[in-house]
Amino acid sequence: MRDKSLARARDAIRAATPRNSGDSLTDIIRHVNRWARGWFGSFRSIQRSILSRRHGRERWGRGLAHQLWPNAYFGRHDLFSLEQAHVGYLHPHNGNR
């Protein structure tokens, strides 16, 4: 992650989690999770775009890139997964990353 992107991510998390907001922990977590899922989904879209260009196509039409390179494809290539990180955090004895 570039320094500028990391700084924007930190700023977004800070904005979503002010210490004096009065929001419940459940609401804060819901907001942060929504942001993290969106960010991660965008990152996977960027990865699909890179693969599309390498295959000589700028646009693949509706969903074809997702069919050719599903999320499992990126998992097999060891792309960091927020879902796996969460499971590993909850169950550290499983040996997940």
C-alpha cells in the first residue's frame, strides 16, 4: 500500500471512530467493516483490471472478469484476505495468517 493510500485509510478510520462520538461499539464496527469491505473489494477490482490488460482487453463486459478470476483465484495466489485475517484473529490456534 502506498504511503498516500495508507494515510487516506488511516484518516477514514479515524473519522469513523472518534473517541467522543457517543456511537455504540456495534455501530462503529459496522461502519469500519463496511469501509474495509469496500476498500478490499476495490483492490480486487484493480487486480482484475490488471489481469484484463495483460490479456489484451480493456473491458470484459458484464462480470466476465469476475468469472475468469473469482475471489478464490486471488486466494490461491496468496492475496491477503481480510476474511482470513479476521478468522485468524478470532482463532489464532488454527495457524491462519
